Amino acid sequence: MNIIKVFTECEPERSEKMKLSREKVDLQRARKNLTIEEMASIYGVSRTRLNVILNMREITPLCAGRLAKTLGCDVSDILEEQKGV
């Protein structure tokens, strides 16, 4: 997969922001016994690029879906809780 494509698909537009929880991602990664390198390989990017994505905090629904698929979980399992919902 092209790095530029992955970068742009994870950059949120103003109207479509999802707040990623790094702690929840790490918990799901631990449940699957995956290292960052293994997760990056499954996702299709380098370890460095995956860390950039995980540290973005706000990502697109497409990126959230790809991360959840990589971890074998539901998207809601890796997002921050929405207050007031």
C-alpha cells in the first residue's frame, strides 16, 4: 500500500473525526499477542508509520475500520467514549 494513500486516508476531514484511544488499541493488541511490528505488517505499513497513526488521536472512519479489522475487534473497542451520549 502506498504511504501517501495511508496517510491521507487517516487524516480526518472536519466533518468526520473519530477519537482514537491509544490505550484501548494497546489493550486489543495485547489480547491478540501482537507486537507493534506484527500489527504494522498486518495493517500494511511500517512500524514508524503505524505509530504516527496511533498517535494522531483523531482519525477517519476508514482508518478506524482498518485498525479494528487488523486487531479483530469492533471499531467501538478502540475509540474513546463519547461524553453525553
